[in-house]
Amino acid sequence: MGMKGKMIVSLKVKCGGHLVYDIFHTNAHHLPNISPSRIKHFEIHEGEIGKIGSVVSWKYYEDGKEMFAKTVIEAIDPQKKSITWKVIDGNLLELYNSFTVITSCEHWTTITLMYEKKTEDTPEPLTLLDYFIGMTKDVECHLLKK
């Protein structure tokens, strides 16, 4: 069994967390337009956008390299404005046995990465945490322009 880890970052956004949640929850398909330097493509494979059990894939850029992730929405909590995405296929599973991203947009926008490394030498996902910080800032800039 690999080593489990958890990384959390919270960002104060000027546009209000409820608007960021709306993008992540029901308008995630707009993220390639909102953050084109980070997200190349978003596709729904099963279910509907913003519904538990929906399977979506992402093509994204991490450290200048194109990456792929297929995720399933495991949980949505409208009270906490939280969405849990579990990675079920893609580049992340080459390094990690499991990888889950939780976004929560109650008062602050909080991104939680929960993972299990395949080996002790597997690096902490700091570049991915930085990626989510940048994407959240892109969403904030987009929303402030409206």
C-alpha cells in the first residue's frame, strides 16, 4: 500500500465563492474558454454536467505538458458548495493509486487534493496544486469582468 497524502489550499476570491461554485458545478464545460492556458478540452462521457455519477474527461496542461484525466463526480454538497471529483483514468494514475480533488466555495475557495502515492519516491503533487490555484484565479478574473 502506498503513502496517503492530503494537500489543502484556500483562496479568498473577490467575486464570491458562490459564483466560483457555479462555474465548477454547472458550467465546467466553459473552463477551456475561461482558462485556455490550463485546460484544453472538457468532455462529458456519461450523465449530465453537475450530477453525481457523471463521468467527464479533461485535457489540461501541467508544467507545459498536455495531460489527460477522466473523473467521476462522487459527491455534491450544495450547502457547502462542494464538489468531489475522483480520477478514474489518466496520467495521474501513473504516479498515484488514487487521486481525488474536492472544491469547496463556501466562504473561501478551498481545493483539497487527496491521494495515495504508488511509491515513497513519488513526488507530492505541488505542481497540480499550483495548477488549481492558477485556474481558480483565472475563474475569478473571468467573473470580475462580467
